Amino acid sequence: SLGVLIFVQILVNFLLAVGAMRKVPSFLLPWLGVQSGNLGVSMVCLVVVMLFGKIHLGLSSSEYGASLLLLSTFTLVTFFCCVVVIQFRKEAVVGSRRQLRDLVEVFKLPPPAYSQLDLERDCQDSLEDPPPQYDEAIAIRVNQC
């Protein structure tokens, strides 16, 4: 059981290192998941030691203080590392989106030639009715009034 936990921790640490070097945001998620579990366990242990340490767990004053110091240090360091990895992941996601947008702009189609635009305009003009002449427009307006 302990061997599996150590293997999983080594595996996610390796994924974190590879994800950080290659800036692959999805490789950072397993580490964040495992560390959030570790953070939860350490916080529960910290609360148990604070509430039941001296009396129910039978710890001496020096053991009580040392375990509180150790658990709180581990919790704070883990939390800080999670915040740093989350910020790095956010920057990596923005960077990968920026690279994708730049790549799309590089492979954009060139604008159409003027001959194609003129041909399309001629096709649209043939489909639309031309506006009435001045005399026809005045006659229509006089008839409406």
C-alpha cells in the first residue's frame, strides 16, 4: 500500500517535471490532484492533533509542538507549491492558445484577387433590381400622396 503511494507520487512528480519543461498544461493536473489529496490529509491530521493531541493521543508537550510544527509546515509548503503550479499552468494555457492563434494566422488564406471580387460583384448586381430612375421615383411618390 505504501509502495503504491510512493510510486504514484514519483510518477506525478515526473509528469510535473516533463510538463513544466515542455509547457504542457495537461501534464500538471495529476500532480495537482495528488497534492490536493495530500493537502486534505495533512489538514485533517493537523486538526486531529490540535484537538486530541495531548490528551487522547498521549503526546508530550515537545511531541505535540513538533507534530504541529511539522504538519503546519508541510501544509503551508504544499499549498504554496499548488498555487505556483496553478499559476504556471494558467500561463502555459494562455501561451499555448497564443501559439495556436499565431499558427492559424500564419496559414490564413490570402485575400481574393480583384478579378474574383469583380466577378462576384457582377453576379450580385445581376441578381438585384436596379434602383428606379428619377422620373419613376417622383411618379411613385406623387401617386402615393
